[in-house]
Amino acid sequence: MLFLLSLAACVAESNPPSPDSASESTACAVTVAPVVEVTEMPTVLRVTWETETETTGQVRFAGQGQATRLTASTFGTTHEVLLVGLRPQSEVAFTLLVDGEVACGGEGTATTGSLNVRLPDVEPRISSPEAADAGLTAVSIIAGGAAAATLLDEEGVVVWAAAIEGAGRPVYRVLPSLDGESILYNETANSLEQPGVLYRVSLDGEVRESFMLPGGHTDFVEFAPHEYAMLGWEIREIEGRRLMGDTIVEFDESGNTRVVWSTFDSIEPDLTRQYDKGWYRDDPEVEDWTHVNGLSYDPEAGAYYVSITLDDSVARVDRASGEMTWRMGATVGDFLVEGGEPLFARPHSVQAVGDELVVFNRHTPREGIPDCGNAVRVKYDVEAGEVSRQWDYSPDECLPVEWLGSAQKLAGGGTLVCFSSAGQIDEVAPTGELAQSLVLPAGGQFGFAARLQNVGGGFPERP
């Protein structure tokens, strides 16, 4: 539907520009007539306009009580941008910039609609908002038997949401697409025969696609535009025992698949050990051997990183060859841990940042500490075979985490830590102080969390 606008009049030469104006001139070089439309995602507005000659265009905008954002640039004579990150039923002020200058007729207001997904309110507990990194947070919210992929603004308000209708399975990971045009999220399988589902929903909510991978579970990445990798399962019988390991499977939107790696090809099961049974729903006698839960990808290195929960380790897998190039843990792997103290305990996410890893542990890997969620950053040297703890974080109040959990180093040097099943997301500033805490009501749970920082496409920046 089209929205009526309250548009500012053309700025006359005798009138000074507004304080927010990008132009130092008092004259308008270009006059525009923008049209604003509420999209299928009611909190996302589409702004279109035309110019007589080819120009660059952007829109600077802010919802009521929200930070100012700036859309990506367009170029041509016909322009279209999406205003993403706005709250429901919010009045939005916007300014259209043409070749970096405020255009005549390009200032106005519009109002967003209401989201069609019922979700619990997220309570912001902000200690030092000035220390927090700007950007939307992509995370799933699981509450009352329903699940939705969401974007949260800096104060924890849901500004974008897509629910899975009647699926009954949780959404774990939510990510922006590499082209910046969509939100990706997954629905995990419960068996090898059941399909895991990857959903791709455009920012305006008008394009909704889904792609299936048999046995796809828990975590995924988009390693190239429209090409994905997801965790999978593999069951092998060894000496009369049925063991369940994990795989990395690549797939595209045409249904082509490639198994990159299997834990069976790189790690030897310890057959003196009895692994847990009951995790695999189709056969309670299957033993859960590796329980890989976290997957990330480093495009510069061409490598996947996985967290191997049941032996407290993380590993690097070369994408091209499928070789596990190294493995890291206190009692397994290729590194000597400085001080001999464990670094990982039930790890559930791993992020590679240069010569560091950022890992979320469901348990704190230190003796005498209760089983509380914990994030750790370690520095490693492959040639020397050494690794050392650089930093770790647990809240003042112990938060037991029954499943998932994630940690992400942010562009500003802070760390986003999600205690998934406990329903809390903390942002820790580089100084170590708690910059922000977002909390769901009792019974509410998050999936993995990821801060979106200037990812391009339809996602806005903070100028």
C-alpha cells in the first residue's frame, strides 16, 4: 500500500539548510518526488524516486526514539531503497540525498505497520550504551512452542520477524545473505531421513524460498552467494556398535550437494568409552559420538571451523580438500595449551579472527566452577603448536546453558555473547565492562546470535 507523506517544501535560497544536511549550499540542485510504500514486512519501508540524469542516491532515516541509519547507495535515474531496522507502528523521518546533497522535496515522514508475529518482549538491561557497537542483531526467538527469525535493534526491540508456520521445530541460526537482500534461517532435522530446511526471505518479505537438505541440522553458513554449507549426520557401525558422527555438506539452490568432511574420516572413536544414547530419535541405541554443533567459515582462508562438543575441542577443515588441518583441545589435538588448563568445555560455537578463536562454552572450563555458560578468546600459533587464553567472560550470575550458545567478536573490539537457552544476550566492551544485556521473559530462549555490521545491500549503516 502507498503511504501519504508529509514532505518538506523545496528549500529556498534564502533558507539555511537543516543541521542534518549533507550540503553546505542553501540552494537545491535537484528536486525529487519520493514515494514511500509499506512492504510485505510491515516494518520495512520502500522508497522510490526518479532523477532526470544519472545520480547516486541514499536515504538517511530514523524511527521515533531510534538511531539514525543510512541506506546503501543507488545509481541511475530510477532509484529504490529499503528502510530496514524500524520499529512497528513507528513514525519515521527520512532525508533523501542525491549525489551527497539533500534534495528538494526529499525530506518527509512515514509510518510503519505492525508485525504479524507474536513474540515476547525483550527486556534491555543496558549498562553502558555508549560502549556498545551499533548494528542490528540477528537471532531466533523460541517461546511458547513457536519460533521466529528476528532482527533486534540496539535496544532489543524486534524490527523484523518471520515465523515458521506449523513446523514444530526450532530455528537455530539467523544470518544476512551475502548479497544483502535477504535473511537466511534454518529449521533443524531430527534424523537422517528428515530434511533440514534453509529459508531465504527477502528483507521486504515479498520473496520466500526454502531449500532442503536431508539430515541437515543445527548450524549453517553461506560460503558464496546462494551456496551454503550445513552440518549433517552420519551413522556407521563399528565393532557391532552404531556411532553417530557429523559431516559438513555443501549445497546450492538447485539441489546439488557435496559432502566436504566427515568426523569418521579424521577422528578415531574411542571404543573403550560408552557414548551417550538417546539423542538420535529414530534409533535409541545409536551412540552420539562427536555432537558437532557450531559451524563457521573463513572465506580468506577457505576453511570451515567446527565445535566438537563431546570431546571439548574445535577443528579447522580445509574446504577444497576436506582435510582436517588441525584440532584443538586440552586432551586432544595438535596444540599444547599454555598452563595446561582446559580452554573448551562443551563448545557450541567457534569464530576465527586472524590468529584468534572466539568460542562459546556451555560449561566454564575451569575446575571448581559450576556449569555456567562462558565465552573465551584464545590465541594460537600453528607452527609452534601453542595456544593460550587471552580473555574469557561469564556473567556475575551463573547462567546454565542447556543447548546452543554463541560468541562473536565485534568490529569495535567487543564481544557479543548469547546464552541461548537461558534467554540472555550480553555485549561485553573491549574494556571488559558489560555494555548491554538483552533478556527474554522466563521460558523464552534465543538461538545463535549475530550482530550485523554494515553488511551492505539492503542493510543500513550507522553514519
